[in-house]
Amino acid sequence: DAGVTQSPTHLIKTRGQHVTLRCSPISGHKSVSWYQQVLGQGPQFIFQYYEKEERGRGNFPDRFSARQFPNYSSELNVNALLLGDSALYLCASTLGGLASAYGYTFGSGTRLTVV
Amino acid sequence: AQSVTQLGSHVSVSEGALVLLRCNYSSSVPPYLFWYVQYPNQGLQLLLKYTTGATLVKGINGFEAEFKKSETSFHLTKPSAHMSDAAEYFCAVSDSRGSGNTGKLIFGQGTTLQVKP
């Protein structure tokens, strides 16, 4: 079975631009979460979607948005990019609902560099 | 609010020695606890998790962790380190119980494990 897949793997953007990151969860997983991992730090929670509805949002500005599609894949959008948005963006999916005891399976991430 | 503290940002051991990575958590409700490993330029791989039941949890690659409620700890151990264990390790807690929870993971800052030959 395919794991969590993310695309693209790397990209470089200029300050002020917009970016869209994509994630396909493991088949059967209905919950997708997004995390930002700045170099040298632990991942920080951005969003969680379950059954196509936003169920949680971390402490990120409104420039960050996301959505989940009927096939449970997800997009993370970031507008007006800042240098500080440079990070590894991780997508995670889980079999369970909100209070998941199954653990989360992470993708390999998208490395975003803003110049 | 929940939080995780990993004691020691860098741990260095010799190959074959005991690995001990420390994690303390803060939670107002019974937590779900996780250890993840991250190799360079990769995502996170689940090593083990504690939800309910037995407090000694065994994971992949010979790792195990013990949930100690009285000490609010979830330390990760491995009896004998291998060179392939060199990586970044993250402890995480989930706010998976109680009303209004999202199930999000709250991570510690990570511990880099170096294994010397």
C-alpha cells in the first residue's frame, strides 16, 4: 500500500508569492493534518481536516489555508510568502477520527524555500 | 495546555551502548504519547505509541518506552545502539481526550542521537 504522498518534494518561491502543497493520505484514512517544521525544531500543528471539514487550526496567520477533497486528499495554501515560511511541510493521515489512538502516518514532506 | 520537554538536544553513545532519550510531558487529561524518528531529509516514522493499558510499550527496531504517570515521563530506550539508529527523535503528546479536542500532536524540540563506532 502506498503511504502518505506529498507533492512537490522541493520548491523555491519568491517573497510575496503564493504556494500550494498537496497531500494524498493512505487509502481509507479520513483525517489529514498539516505540520510546519522549521530547521532544528519540532513540527508545529497547522491544520487538521476530518471528513472534509476543518477540525483544528494552529497558531498560524490567515495567510495559511487548507481544504480536503471528497477523496480525502488535501491542499495547503500559503499566500504572501515570507522568508520565515521556509520550512519542511509535513502531511499526516490517520485511520481514526479526531481522537486517534492509531497514531499518525507522515509523508516525506515538501521542502519550501522562500527567497 | 499540553507540552512536551525533551531533555538533551544532543545525545551521543557508543555502538552497543544503552540508548536513553528523555521525554516529559504536561497534560491535564490522560495523554496519548508517541515517539517518532526522523532521518535526514525525510518525514517522521512512528517508533511506538502509548494509548491505554500496559505502560511498557515496545516499538520497532528494538526500541521501547515506559509511561510513568507519577513522573509524567515517557522515556525511550534501546539496550544496544546501532549505527543506523543515528537520527532525530521526537516525543509527542496528543490532546486526544476531553471535549473540543482536535487530536493534534504537540512535539518536543527533538533529540539528535549520535552513535559512535
